[in-house]
Amino acid sequence: MRKDEMVATVIQAVQSEMQMPDASIEDATSLPDLKGFNSLIVASLLERLELQFDCEMDPALILPETFANPRAIAEAFAQSMKEHTTILS
């Protein structure tokens, strides 16, 4: 999956989890600034994206800065997928 597709998937997941289907969320939108964005949303978002990407995020990457914006989340999943693929090789 290309990184721009991953970012789009993250944006759709954020809109769904935040129940904001019409929200204008971009790849650099500050998620912590969204009203209602909290640790419960992060946990739900993480679970949803791990299922969608069929990959668990590396626990070392589960940090506040990873959930700063959709692009950062997509990059963390891309890194986790790369590490997962390397381990399986």
C-alpha cells in the first residue's frame, strides 16, 4: 500500500472514530486539537487501523507524537509493516 493511500485510510478512520464524517481532516491536521480526541479515541483508532492494515503497530511507536496527525500515524504503520516484513524474511 502506498503511503498516500495509508494516510487516506487513517483520515477515514479518524473521521469514523470521531463521528465526524464531513470534517475537513488533512494529513497534517493536529488530532489533539480536535474536540473529543482523547486516549479512548486513540485506543479505538489503533485497534481499527491494526485490523485494516493487518499489522500491529510496534509498541515502541505508541507515543503521543505518533498520534499528532494522520501522516504521523501512517508513517508509524509503514515502519511497523516494514519491520514485520523484515522479520518474516
